[in-house]
Amino acid sequence: MSDLNAAFEAAVANSKNLSERPDNATLLKIYALYKQATVGDNTEKKPSFSDMVGRAKWDAWEKLKGTEADAAKQQYIDLITELS
């Protein structure tokens, strides 16, 4: 396992133990970076207009389209480190 992958896994674990809950915009960024790092570009169907949470998550992930997995992992690590 590369150092980046190990650091990413540690950041994922640390994200569950943050001292205070991040605001919704930050939570969406955490979600989107995680999805981009682990799944890649968003290919899922856009949720219906009535699913506001699903749409917000979809939109946040969609904004990262084209971001390399390693870059997304590093951004995720940096964000969780900043929040810790």
C-alpha cells in the first residue's frame, strides 16, 4: 500500500472522530472528495428535484469530474487534517 493510500485510510478513520461536526458545505466537500477518490468521476443519474440532499451530494461530486483519484485523496487528507 502506498503512503498516499495509507494516509487516505487514516484520514477516513479520523473523519469519523472530528471534535465537532463540520458545516454542511464542508460535509459535502468531504463526501465528494471521498467519492472521487474511491469511485472516480460521477456517472450516476442525477437525483430527482424532490431529493434535495441527494442532489446536493450529486452536484458536489459532479464538480470534481476530471480530478485524478490521487489528487482527490490528497485534498481529502488535507481537509480532514485541517478540521482535526
